[in-house]
Amino acid sequence: MVPKVNTKAPDFTLKNTDGTGISLNDFSKRPKVLFFFPLAFSDVCTDELCSIRDNMKLYNAFDAKVIGISIDSFFALKAFKRSENINFTLLSDFNKEVSARYGVLYDDYFGMKGVAKRSTFVIDREGLIQYKEVLEDSSDLPDFKSIQKSLSSDNK
């Protein structure tokens, strides 16, 4: 079940591209933007993450910690991060536990079970979800303007 807006974001610990465990609570007192994406190296995911990369000044202006999460291994994410010069944290949810906790798994994605849906959660400084978007069609991109609006509301 997808967590609701104005509820506490579920905490988690996942491996980053160096294999180090990173927790959501490691970034307490900062707004956080979680971008769940289906699969590294796929066309739309590459477009999405490169768009985020190219707009990091916007996220930095809000002191927001940007985190990309997929079910890929941290080895694959390390290669993806390097190949696309990604300048934010990527985390591996290889065991699909966090994607399940956030309610963003496809039952069937082109014959693959348990791939993360393209989803975004903006979490405020207090750990409450202020914005969520879960896209059923993986060819759609997140509503970046609404994400920005949500971050701007958190900074008032």
C-alpha cells in the first residue's frame, strides 16, 4: 500500500553504489526526494535521471537530498552512475523490500516480477511525505514542476 501524504515516510537502509548501507534517517532535517525508477540503462530511466542530474542546482537550492532507487544490484547502479555521470545518490533495492513498503512494485513488468514503478516521494524535514506520484505507465516522466512546488512549500 502506497503511504499517504502527511504520514511518516517509512525508513529504510539500502546499499549505495559503493556497497555502503545508507538510511533515509541519515538525512534527517533535510528535505528528501525519492525517485523510484524501473531499471538502470533503460531509455526512459536514463532520460529521467539525466534530467534530474542536469537540474541538481534546483534541488540544491532547497537543500534537498535526491535519492534514486531501483531494484538493480548496486554493481549495475555503479556502472550506470558512472556511464551517465549521475551526481546524486543511487540505492539498490535488489530484494524489493523498500519498493514493497512504499507500494510501488509492478506485479508484472514485461514478464519480470517486482520491478519498481516510476514513483516520486518528497519528504519534508520532519520526515513526513508532502508529495507522492506513482506512475502506472513507465514511459511517463514525473511531474517535475509539482516536485519543485512541493519543495518550495517545505522551505516556507
